[in-house]
Amino acid sequence: MTLAVETLQATVQLRLGDDWFTVCGLDTLLPGRGVAALLPDGRQAAVFRDRAGRLYAVDNRDPFTGAAVLSRGLTGTHRGRPFVASPLLKQRFDLITGECLDDETVRVTAYRVRVA
């Protein structure tokens, strides 16, 4: 029972500069699906929880189209690297580094994530 209560009260936070920013409750994140979070500076982050419970966050803006859609992308792994594929043109972005797996010259911001 204690574990369930702790999980429901747990929050997901992103590292922004020198501070941690709370984006949502852990229970909001469904494994394999993303959510968009509005950051204090007006940007958006795409936050994900994989089926093993690991958390990731990258910029929500697709650099190829400019649309804020990465939170709606499909997640998966390629050669052991977790990624999100843009729902528009299907480019894959590494969820740890933000690197585009299909064009090494392009990347999105990747954020440190923790549960508090």
C-alpha cells in the first residue's frame, strides 16, 4: 500500500539550468506514450515513460517541420538506443542525447529527468 501511495504522489521533474521544474505526476505518464509539457520560457518538452519505467524528455518541436509534435511520436529502440519517431516525417530522435538517428547534423534538446 505504501508503494502505491508514493507512486501516486511522485512527480516528474526536468532539469532547467540550475533548477528542477515539475512537469506532471508520475501517474500521468502511460508507458510507451508521451505528454507535452509547457516550460516556463514558453517552449515545450515531450516527456516519456518506457515500459521498464525509465523516464526521458526531449524538446517537443520537430526540427524538420517546426511543429510541436514529438510527444505524439512512437517510441522504440534502435541498437539499444531509446528513440521517439516524429509522427510527421518519421525521423527518429535518441531520447537520451537528442541526436537524430537519421541525420547526424540535427538534434533536439534532451533534458535530465527525475522522480521527486
